[in-house]
Amino acid sequence: MIDLNKAQIQSRLDLTTAAKAVRSAYIASAQGQVQAPPVTYLGFDAAQGDCHVKSGYIAGSPSFVIKIATGFYRNPDKGLPSSNGMNLVFSAETGETLAVLRDEGWLTDIRTGIGGALATIALAQSGFSQVLLVGAGLQSSYQARCLQHLTPDRELSFVIWARDPNKAQQAAKELRDEGLSVTVAEDLEGACRRAGVIVTTTPSQSALILNDWIAPGTHITAVGADCPGKQELDPKLVARAEVKVCDLASQSLDHGEFQSLHSTNALNFDEVVPLGDILAGTQSGRTRETDITIVDLTGLAAQDAAISMAVLGQTSL
């Protein structure tokens, strides 16, 4: 059995290879080639934390994965990371434990960053170069890093907004130190009105971005809402969007950004498009420059399986 800590995992994982694996996982999910039972969710309101347990198997893979991930959003105030957890890898032929990946939540963070980047590239207007990041936590930074890595043909300009201006400044400095172009916005409304691409990464439980702030042609990748009660976007904005995309409809409509509309029967399963179908080219995404496109990402067990296999040098195909 392989037992790897976070540093060892990071040294093994190639981001380009991981992106290909995650892309394939989205496509496999959309094509019904993934076994993924419902997510187990635990909430810790007093600590502003949550825990997700996901398990997944991609057909034809040598292994399956059980992932435990926690997010405790007050941890940075205590000098601790907000994410933690591990991935457990088992043989799909014998059931034996193949690997314990003690990633401390890093694999979840990086596969989420990759997923957001793939979605943004697939749905935003072609040639986009400016991106508004809403939130200044770890995931905001991963979205920026992954999006820049997957668009090597141009230098992106990022703008960060956060409720806490100090955190926004700190996140911007860290990304600038890595060579990215980053500024800070003080006014969310103004930043949204100017943005062509918006990526939201907060644990908000009420809408941060209002319908009236968003111009035609804007793309939004919504990452933060991944459990009951979370919400980052105005339901009127979601309803207005011409293109609504999800990673998995059963999750998105139940506990993702689209839950608020679905709970009032204002959004149904046949009105959302799986991201995997768009990546595979079997369904269209943006068809007009004026389309408002929204991708709601709740996180797939298939992503966890794919990136875990990438660490171990395995593939699903």
C-alpha cells in the first residue's frame, strides 16, 4: 500500500495531466459511466464548517476512490487552512487498499480549481482576458492559478473582491508573487458591472451578486454553493441566464447554486446541461456573444477518482 503525505502528493502531480484526467471524468459522468452514490454531508454551524464524503468509480478504471473533505471557514483566523481531508484508493479488482493520500484537502482544492477553469474556458466568450474573483480564500487562488495554467496563450488579468479587504489584498499579493496579474476591487457591484467573466468561491448563504449588475454576454462559474443553504447568485439572475450548466444535475438542483430555483419548481432537470456534454461536444454551450452563461459546480466523486489516479500514474481509459 502507498501512503503519501501532502508534499509527496504535490511532487507527483502534473497539473496538465490532472486537467486531462478531470476533463475525462466530467465526460464520463455525463455519459453515465460513473458510479457515485449520494454525497454524505455533515454540517457544523457553530464552527462554520462542513464535511463531505464522496465515493466514485469510473468504468474501466483500475481503482475506485472514497474522499473525505472538510471545510472550516473560520480556520484562517486561527492560522489554519480552511480545507482538510484525505482520499482513499482501492483496487476495483480485489478491493484491497492501494493508497492513502493524506492530501489535507489539497487534491479537492486543485481538482475544484481545474474544474472551474475547464468550465470557464468552455463557456466564457472566446479570447477573454479579464476575470473577477469573488472571495479571497484558498479556492479563489486555485481558480486563478488553474485558469492561467490552462490558458497559456495569453496573460489573464484578475480582480479580487472579498468582504474583508485585508484578505483580498493578501490574496492578491500572494498571486502577484507567483507572477499573476492581480488587482483588488473595493466595490462588488462596480466590479460585476465591468466583468465579462466572474468566478465565485465563497461560503455565502445569501445572494452576493444581483441580477441588475450583470450585463449580457457575462459568464459566471459558481463554485461556492456545495451544500444546502449556500447561495452566491440572485435567483433572478440564474433564471435570466440563457445557458445553465452543472456538473451533476441531481447535486446542483439539490444543494448547489441552482437549489433555490429548483425548490420553487422554477428550474427543472431538463433545463440544465451537464458540463461533460459540452466538453465532449455533444451539446452546445454559448451560442451567442450576448448569452449569459452560468456553470454551477458542486464537485464530483469522479473528479476525486480521476485526480487520485493521476497521482498514482493510473488512467480510467
